[in-house]
Amino acid sequence: MPIRSFARAALVGAGTLALLGPLTAATAVAASDAGQGSARIKAAPYGVEPYEAVNVRKGPASWTEKVGKVEAGQTRGAYCWVRGETIRDNGYTNDVWVQLLEGYVSAVYLKGNEYGGLPASATC
């Protein structure tokens, strides 16, 4: 296995792919733990950045399980947006949630437009 592929597989296997933010390659390749070859993970086409710390949720609502947190200023890869629970905070009201690799964040906490900086056409 070439060093480059090994390093990429090690990062994905360690669950740190999300820390890399948006990827420039079309896909990232991870070695399968089950020995089934390789699994392909679609690279995030957009980058989002919260202006304050935000919880990452399993679904597009605050009552769903918290699966992580993104600190202010950390860029994360994003795939698309979906309508979910309406969030009211810091003088903003919005029902748009952005899907990251690890889960969903409310666009209320993201820099950019009403869609968290994603194009209006980037629906899930």
C-alpha cells in the first residue's frame, strides 16, 4: 500500500476525516474493517463555519441525539441543507439545518446566508 493511501486510510479509520473540513478530492477511500476491500465516502462539496460553538445532532432538530460539537471558527465539510426544527437564537429564526459528515447543525449558528453559506439549490 503506498504511503499516501495508508495515511488517508488511517485518518478515515481513526474517525478524523471530519476534522479535515471540505476535501479537494472527489472521494476519500477508507479500508474496510470487515476486509471487504474499500469503502468510498463522498467528499463534502461545501464548507461551513460557525460563528459560535454549535452542537451537531443526529437529525435536524435539537431534541435528537447530540453526536458532536463544532467550535467557533472551525470549518467543516457540508453536503446539503434540509428544513427541520425552527431555532430562535441571537436574534435569528431559521428552520434550515445543514448536513455535515457527522450529523446536522442549525444554520442559525453558521456564517453566511439563510442556508448556512450553501447555495439555495443544495437541498438534501
